[in-house]
Amino acid sequence: MEIWKIFILFLSAFSGGAAIFLVKSDKSQLLKLILSFSGAYLFAITVLHLIPDAYNSSDGEEIGIFILVGFLLQVFLEQFSEGVEHGHIHKHHGSHAFPYGIMVSLCLHAFLEGMPLAKDQHNALIFGIALHHIPAAFALASILMQNHFNKKNIIIYISVFALMAPLGFYVSYGLSNGTIGGVEDYFNKIMGIVIGIFLHISTTILFESSVDHKVSKRKMIAVLCGIGIALIGYFTSAHTH
């Protein structure tokens, strides 16, 4: 198991959440550009790597069903997360309650996102997930701050969220080589569910942030950069195999 994957996944999410204590002004435009870049990159990696691999597996004929399940699962999770995984920050005026629905759905979402990373050929996906978790963690920290949680507790909850993707990677690693549960035969089905989640997340990020379906020049550049970097990784990996 490669420790650097766990380090990047944890550090990106933790740094994104901790940044709430450093930001003194509105950075919403920068946040939208990061979201657009990561959404485009995540979508391209899913189309270029994950989907072809899934359909080339022994479960290829059934994989579409699990992709649909993953897509619908993300629709369900968003009923509780309120779109925080997209970087949405909703106001919770005067509330001191812990946002259990948001926290649980975000942690499950991050856990599932970490699962495809067990296979070496998906190394490029790490950076897309890491970028995606930065605004998600920032939004979560913002909600906790609005609910008047102290700095220590916010850091604890952000750390828990940051650990979810590495935990998903670890469990997936064990499943794929048979060291956990001996259910490696189900790995590709799990991958189908994750692909469905990625498709929903990435397309939602790309479309919902455009007012009247008009894409600004900055967003277009961010999207093209995300896709371009994914293509570079794709052709580079193709030449090394």
C-alpha cells in the first residue's frame, strides 16, 4: 500500500477545512473555479479510466445497473448533505445543533470516493478527489462555525471527514487483494457504484454553477484545464503500458 495516497487524501481535506480560520474575505469566485476544475477533471478521469475498466471486467454486462445505483445513491445522500460536497455553504442562523445529516452523508460520500484508488492505474484520480474535497471540507467547517462550534471541535470533525477517503482506500485495497473478507469478487460492482457517484457529482458541479447555463471565460478555462490534464495523464499512462 502506498502511503503517499493516504497522505494526499487526508492533507487536502484537512487543509481545506482548516482554511476557514485563515480566510478573512469572500473567496467564492476562487472556490467556484476550483470546483469547476476538479469537476471537469473528475468527469474526464471517470470516462477515460474507470468506466472502460469496469466494462472490461467479468461483471461488464451488469455494471450499468450498479452505475445507476451509485447515481441514485448520491441523489439520496444530497437530501442530507445539502450539497456540501459541491462546495455549497448554506446558512444555519442561530443553530447550535450538530449537523448529523451533513456529517454522516459527507463521510459516507468520501469513504466511497476513496475506494477506486486501490488499483495503481487510478493514481491520477487521487488529485481529482483531493481537489474536490478541499471546497467540501471548507463548506463543512463553515457550517460548523456558523453553528458556534469552537475551534478544537471543528478541527476534530474536519479530521474525521479527512480520514474517510483514506479509510475507503484501505478497505478497498483489502477487498481487491482478498485480505479483507475474501469478497474481492464484488470489487467491480462496488466500482460501478462509485462511478455513478462520480458522474453525478462531476456533472452537477459543472452545470449548476452556471447562471442561465452561460459559462464564463474563467470557468471555461478551468474546465478545459481539468480535462486537459486528465487527457495528458491518459495518454502518458497509455504509452507506459
